[in-house]
Amino acid sequence: MRARRLLPATIALAALTAACNSPGPEARDAGGNLHAYAAEARRLNARGEGKIIAGDCVSSCTLYLAVQQVCVEKSARLWFHAPHRPGDARPDGLGALDMLAHYPKEVRAWAIRVHALESADFDPAHSLSGEELIAMGVRACE
């Protein structure tokens, strides 16, 4: 029953994010390899560069919250779910711990409280708007 309820949301999310990848300073992103995103966040921090989170930021894209000079647009939406290994749809518990370690304290507490990284399914209850993130202390884009 739960999978049937989530299927339309998953299809809609895939359609929204299919053409949204942005390699520049603005993140509109469908996610990807956890380690690549963590490395990019470290690179941006080492260079003192920022990242703007705009539009839909899905999965590993949420690791951009670890960028010291990150800001989020009020209209952004970040979608959280458990990471998984390539070719294996089961949640990766160690990957989830790695993701949690990259999030700001308030976002980490929220993700733990709502079990956002325990299922590989997309669930609207496991997403945050830019406005919600700003209320949690993430800097708003001007």
C-alpha cells in the first residue's frame, strides 16, 4: 500500500529533476554518488567558494548543506532518502551515517527524528523546503 501511495510522488520527482543538474555555484540536482558530493563540498570549502541551493535538490545533493558558504532559496526543496550502493536498492546504514555527519546540527536532528535516511524510497514527509531550512539556521540567499 505504501509503495503505491509513493509511486506518483516518485514519478513526479523524477520528472522535475531529470534535467536539473547544475555543475556551477547553483544546485538544482537529482543527486548521485555520495562520495563525489562529499568531495565536492570539501573542495568548495577548501577554496572558500559558495553554493546556492535552488529548485529541487535530491539525495546526495543534500550534502551541499556541508558547504560553509551555502545559502538556500526559499523556494528550494531538498529531498532526503537513504543512500544505497550501486545495483543494490537496500539502504546503506554506513552511508546514512556519513550523510548525517555532513548536515548542520538542526537538519541532522530532524533527519534522525523523522527517519529520513532509513528508506531508499522518496517520501514527501522526508523533504524540507527552503523556508524550513532557513528556520533551522541555514542561510537564506539574498
